[in-house]
Amino acid sequence: DAGVIQSPRHEVTEMGQEVTLRCKPISGHDYLFWYRQTMMRGLELLIYFNNNVPIDDSGMPEDRFSAKMPNASFSTLKIQPSEPRDSAVYFCASSLARSTRNIQYFGAGTRLSVL
Amino acid sequence: GESVGLHLPTLSVQEGDNSIINCAYSNSASDYFIWYKQESGKGPQFIIDIRSNMDKRQGQRVTVLLNKTVKHLSLQIAATQPGDSAVYFCAENRSQAGTALIFGKGTTLSVSS
């Protein structure tokens, strides 16, 4: 399996622009997680889905952030409008609910810079 | 070498030494714990996990110890190698949060040869 695939790897944009980050989870996994990582706050959970349904979005910073999972093999995290404080590395992870071990497998991340 | 995790974020050791990375967790309801390794420019990578009904689990060159009495978790790496240099995170699964993992701030391990 190719693992969790994220795109783009790097994104540089200007303040006010819309940014869309993409994720393809591991085939067969039924949980998908979006995290944000910064030096100041570490790794923060933003939102997670089970069987394409959002379960907990309490970590989403504000209304500028939205996430969707239209099918089992694709999810997006959108920021509109983007602000410099959104600059961070965004990770997607997936896991398998049937497993007794809650191992989340991470993608390589998208490094976002908002100028 | 030994660190206290969140309170001493960097651990420097010599190649061949054993490393001990510590982590304190706060929620006594947490029943599952994972250690991840994150190399520069990459996503966190699973190392080893342990359930709360165990106090020790061993992998290849790594051992995780769990002390529920003091809510403390440690990762021991035997014969540390330069390739072990990375940031190490502990994560806990709080039962009431479903499958969400709560991550610690991480400890940087630096191995010199």
C-alpha cells in the first residue's frame, strides 16, 4: 500500500486566498484525521471522520476552516480566507476501526505558508 | 541518557548508548498509548503501542514501560544509532474521546557518533 497520500507537499499563498489541502487515506481504513502542527502548539487534532461522516470538529479553529470527505478515498481541508497565522504543517492520518489497536498512519504533510 | 519529556525537550546521547524518553499523561481514563517518531520533513511514524492492562511491551530495540500509578510512560531505545535522531511523541487515547489521540509536545533525540 502507498500509505496516506497528501497533496500538495508545499503551498505558498497570499493572505486572503483560498487554500485546499487534499488527502487520500489508506485503502480500507474507515477513520480519517486532520492535524495541524506548529512549533508553539505542537500537533493538534482539527477534525476526524468515521465512514466519511464528521465525528468531532471541535478542534477546527474557526469558520474559515472546513473539511469534507465525499467518499472513502478522498478528503479535503479548506481554508478561506487564509491568514498568516494559518502557516503550519497540516497532516492527514487514517486508521482502521476494526483493529483493537488505535494506530493512526500519517501522511507526509502539507507545509502551508501564508504571506 | 534520560529526559523528562515535556520539561526537557532535547535529549543528546552518544551512538551506542541506551536512550530513555519520558512522558507524563494526565488522564487516568486513558487506556491506550502510542509512541511515534517524526524525522525532519516527514509525518509521525508509529513505533510501538501499549494497552493499559500491560506495564511493559518490547519491540525491536525499543521497549515501552507504563506506570499507571504515577501516569508515566517511557520509551527505551537500546544501542541508539544516528538514524534514531528525530522527535519522539507519546500519544494517549482517552476513552471518552473515542478514537482521537492526544499528543504530547515531543522530545528531540540527538545522536552523535
